[in-house]
Amino acid sequence: MSVSQPSQDETTNLIMGVPHAEKGDLLPTSTSTGAITQQQGTISSFLAPLTPDTFKQVVKDVEQKLQIVNQTLSMLDSQGFESILQEMLQSITLKTGELLGADRTTIFLLDEDKQQLWSIVAGGEADRSIEIRIPADKGIAGEVATHKQTINIPVDFYDDPRSYFAQEQERINGYRTYSMLALPLLNEAGELVAVVQLLNKLNSDSNVDQPLAERIDSRGFTSNDEKLFREFAPSIRLILESSRSFYVATQKQRAAAALMKAIKSLSQSSLDLEDTLNRVMDEAKELMNADRSTLWLIDSDRQELWTRITQYDGSRKELRVPMGKGFVGQVATSRKTLNIGFDLYKHPDSDTAKQLDEQNGYRTCSLLCMPVFNADQKLIGITQLVNKRKKGDFPNYNPSDWPKAPECFQASFDRNDEEFMEAFNIQAGVALQNAKLFATVKQQEQMQRDILRSLANGVISTDKTGHVVAANESAKRLLGLPTQERLEGQLISNLIQIKEGDFSQWCADALNNPESTSQEQYYPDRTLLSTQSEERSINLSINTIADASDQTQVRGALVVMDDISDEKRLKSTMYRYMTQELAEELLKLDDAKLGGDRKEVSILFSDIRGYTTLTENLEAEEVVSMLNEYFESMVEAVFKYKGTLDKYIGDAIMAVYGSPLPLEEHAWMAVQTSLEMRHRLEEFNARRHGENKPPIRIGIGINSDVVISGNIGSSKRMEFTAIGDGVNLGSRLESVSKQYGSDIVISDKTYQHCQNNVWARELDYIRVKGRNEPVAIYELLGLRSDPISSKKMQIIEYYQQGRKYYLQRDFDQAQAEFDRIVAIDKSDRAAILHLQRCQYWLQNPPTEATWDDGVWTFKDK
């Protein structure tokens, strides 16, 4: 029989049950029967001349001797024992194929953890071998494993429908399968141990130099072949099971020793986080016989994984990966182990790995990612091991061979690796947590020192007897003491004197009274007496410092003094010129700067009608008195509905709703303010009437829009105000309100916010000066919660109908509706204005250009 070397492509046949490989394979393996004569080894040489009867006897002898080997296993060198097992198992496989007259033989062992059948076959170059794995329920071998029944396909194998995939592959690799025999190897409990697959039954007198087709036995594998196999199958099964047990035992023995070494190394690591990271992954790589190892830590704030790697120049580089991205990100999200065996490039999610490998001159063949938890089962990291190294002496990986998989990486991490890595990760989690806690403590200590030093508040801490432990420079300044003076060791009750209260008693309560009311004491706006006889206003806090291990035990007290002297003076002054809300907002700013933010607000403008005529006959004092009384009442209305008084503009008022503090119902608040101003004006005029003074009338315009709100002006003189097109429109609406005889006009944007709460009529569709975009305007009549007269309702209905006809350019019908309004109320200037327009358009019929969709343009402010 000839010995042919299949290429790596031929190994794909394993998937459909037509695997084959040649000499030099490790067991479990596929071999050619003729190869037995070429094997170099004592066991192969011994088995070569055996007949079926003598072979069976030898197998039984081996079975007995394995029991002795099992007892003396611990005394053997594990590496040497593996070599003996490899040769023994390989030789049995070769002899099985020879005795059954098969051209090629494969033994698939069952991997129960992964539910896969696996074998090692020739790679086609330099007698190298590769591991092949297939699902335990796929292909012809999988069918035998699943049903535990022999499958014997006679000549011609290609006539069987299950041979389709094999035919496709054999067109590529040049091999030809004529017959096949696949048999299950079961243990005493009837459980599957392996599947033995033989290809091409050969004539007993065939010559290895003949073409394969001429050597084929046309009868295929016979029942005698099956019977012969069953005779020595139990012994082969026992040998395979024992060999696998011995192999696992040696592996676990070696892994356990490595694990103990790794754990011991971790226990001796320093508390430095960088050192711990390096030590953890160095030990993990050695423990798992991996080519590379990486420890990724969780950054919860940024929802990322990060690690540091050493580059070729020796520098350290930080890498970051989003949670859920890539293999390591998937493990972080699922919190479950991810084990991808050889070959990782066949994994559906391997595109990123391929791209990175090509860029970095590397070849990823297998991967094991496992989560690392702390003692509270919180995920703190991911260990990532890359490329399980194959046992044996193999050349190092040559990047120029990419994407070909190097022999040294053609292995997979198994269940034992996962178990040992899980145990290792527990210890790694402890080491990492300790390192992180130590780093956190160091950082917090430094932070506390920096915070204490930089605080503007005076801070003093004491022990449980009331003696000072630490005091910052601000506390010394408040007490009128030199900053270089040491306060440590002095009684705090001798240092702090409060004008409005007994500080000594408050401090004693904090140190001696376990009640919660004494643990957190706050005394606002108190007067501190300093050594320089200077009084300062402070907000005083006294907090108990509890024992970290026993909250009922007191370790000391923390006294905080917030100097509000300047703030009180500033607030007192600011409240005279602006609302309290605006003052508070401005005081929050550390440094007032030019510029502003976009905010959605409502702008209210009010103005006194005929102000010049009203005041021309009055003395200046009378004008000031009238304005002060008027402004006092109107500003109260603004503040009542959370408005901010932006500015006075002569006799006009500008108010903003929604700045500087956000206000969700800014439009509704502005509308209520305008109605409140209308009511207050009636009361104001009633008082003036009693004093024989003429009444005043006002106009109000309201618009809602996004504006720029902030500090406007120069660096030396700035004003907190609002600017923008929305502000200008609010001012224009106040101006045009007089054209319609209305005291309150609002824009459509304002109306949309509160239309369900108010009575209003749509006045017109206008374009104001300085603005191209037209706007619908409404006359605000009152609140829906207030009754409205039937007369007013009629006017609203007639006006709406008149506007409808007007926009349809049916000016006769529109004129009739507006006439009906004037008949009810001769002073309705909006209706009179539309009557004048209807008469104009009847005399001068509009064109498309002059009509402009019914928009009326005001050319004056």
C-alpha cells in the first residue's frame, strides 16, 4: 500500500465523515496502513508482524500492564509518559487499519465537555499534524456517535447520498473514497468513547505501487471485518480510556503545581496596581501555556475595558475597548467564559481579529477569555489568553506566513484550562482588589490633604476629647490667627467663640451624645468672634466623626465655618436691583464672563400709552412718584409668576420667564402675569381717580422663543439680559397692540403653549419691521376659568368668520362679518381696521404679489 500525504484542505472531509491522514500522526489520528512499516519505535516494530490472534493477545497483555502503569503514574515524568502514550496509541491505530485492510484509518475521540469529536491528522508538510474538531452530531462520524450504530457503505461510496460533500472535497484534493466502515467504540455502560472510521477496503494481495482504484476490494468491508473489530474493540476501548485518564491526570498534576506556584506568586505581590497587573498576567500565561496574556480592567464610569501593554520600544501603551465590543467586551457583558478553539479564524466574529493580526504581524489561533470578580462578585476585569501553545518543539511563528496557522499554535484551551483559570482568577481578583483599594486609599489621602488646603471654608477636626487634630489655613484666617500657627492639641472650645449660642455645649453634644440630632448640627448666620475683635458672619456646621467599624462609637468631630460676611453684604445690595432668583444665580458664578446660553423663554414687554403727553404737565417729582408706585405694583406681578425683571426702559418693563433659571411653563407664567398687570392697573387707576388724577393705559406684548441669555456688554461693565429675534418680536408686538386697540397681544408660539387655558381671538397675520417671517398674533381676553359674556363670544365668532372670508379674498362677505362686530362694539378697532382693508381691496383688487397670502406688513416700529 502506498503512503499519500493529504493537504490541509483534505481535513475538511472530517466534517462529512470522510477524514483521512497519513504517517507521523499523533493519536487520535488518521493513518495509512502501509505507513506502519516506516514507523521508527519499539512498539511499532513489535506490532508490525503480528497476526489477528497474536494482536488480540498483545492487547490483553497491554490491558493488564496499564493497571500497573496507573499505580506507578506518579513516579513517571509527565513529559516522558506522554511520549510513550503517543507512540502506543498511534501504533494501535496503525495496526487496526492494517488488520482490517483499510487504506486510511481515523479514530475520533469524544470530547464530552464540548460535545465534539476530535482527531489529529497530518498537515501535509514535514509530517506535521493538526487537530481537527467536528460537532458530535454532524457528518457520518457524528451519525455513528449519535446512534451508536455501525455504518458500512460498500463500493461505490459515491452512490450513497451522504457522500455529496466528500465528492466535492475529493475533486479538490485528488483522493477517491470507494468504501467506508465507521464503528462506535462503547464502554461497559454503553456510552461512546470513540468512533473508528476506515476508508477503502484493499485487496489482500494488492501492490502499493498500483493505482488506488486497482487495489480496491470490490466487496468493500465485510461482516467479518466488523466481527474482527468487535473482538478486540473492548481492549482498545480500555486502552483509549486509560490513556486518556492518564493524560488528564498528568495534565492536572502539572496544572495544579503551576496553579500553586502562580497563587504563591500573587500572594507575595506588592500593593502597586501596575506591578500586580504585570504579575497576574505573567503567571496566567505560564500557568496556561499561552503565548500571550492580557488583563483588562473595568472602567465603570466610561463603560469601557482598559489595559496597558508593553510595546516593542519598551514603552507602555494604554488600550481601551467599549463594553460589549469584541470578544473581551462580550465576556464583560455576559459575565461568562468564552473559549474559542483552533482555528479562531473560522469563528463568525473573527474579522476584527484578522485585521488586527495582519496589522501587527501576528496569528491568533485560539482564545480564552474569563471574567474576574472581587469578593462581592462584582466584575472587575477580564483575563484574556491568546494561543494555547502546542506541546513539542516547533519553530517560532514567522509573521510572513500570515494567514497560515503556525504549528506551535495549533491547539485549544480545554475544560481543564478553564477550571484552573477559574481558580487562578479568584486569587487574581483578590490581588487586584487589594491593589485597587490601596491605590484608592493613597489617592483619597492626597485628595483630602489637597481639599482641606484649598477650601475657602474653615475646617477643624478634633479627637473624641475635643482636642484639635487638623485645621486648614482658612480656619486660622477666620479666627484671626497667623497661618503658620499650630492649632493641633488645643481644645477647640477655647478657639471658637460664637456670639449667638454656646459653642462649647454644641461641641460637647457632638462628642458625647449618641443621638442622631447631635451628630449633624447646623447653625446658619452666626457671628464668630475672632482674636482681633473682628466679627464675621458664618454658617456653622458641627458633625460627629463615627468609628468606621462601629457607627455607635465617636472618634471625634468636624467643625466647618462658612464665611458669609461678604455674601450677606452683596446679596443685600443685589436684591434692591434684581429678583432674588437672578441674584442667587449670579452669585453661583465663580467668574462672570461675557457670553450666554440658548434658552427657551417667554419675553414680556409692557409700556405706558401716551407717556409723553401724560407727563409733560407734571413736575419731575410727580413723575418719579407715579413711576415708582406703578413699577412697584407691576414688578410684584412679574415676581409673583416667577418672572425675572430684565430691565426698565424708560416707562417700559422687560421681563423674562425661563432665564436664568429654567421654567417649564414659561409661556403660561408670562400670560398670567399680563392678566395680573391688567387687574393691578385697574386698582392703580382707581386710586388715581380718587386723587383726581388721569388714568394711565398700558400695552403688553408677549412672545415665546429660543433666545441668548447671559452676560452682555464689556469686560468692565456687563448686564445679564436676553437678546435675539424672539426678544425683538416681543417688543414689536407691544408696539402694534395699539393698532388693534388691544392691551395684551401675544404671538402664536405663546398662544400654542396655553391655548386651553385662555380666551383669545386671532387678530391678524403680520410682518413687523425688521423681520421677514410673518407671525400670527392673538388678543388675550382672559382666563378660561373666568366667565366671558355672550356678547364677547359673539364678537369672537364673527371675527373668526370674517378673517376666514378675508383670507379667502371674499371681501364682501368679510366686510359683512366685521360690520356685525362694529354694530355690537363700535370701539372694536381690530374690526374697524379690517373693514378699512376690505374697502381698500374691493377698490384695488389684489394680485398674487400684492396679496402676500394676506400678511399685513407694518413699516413702523
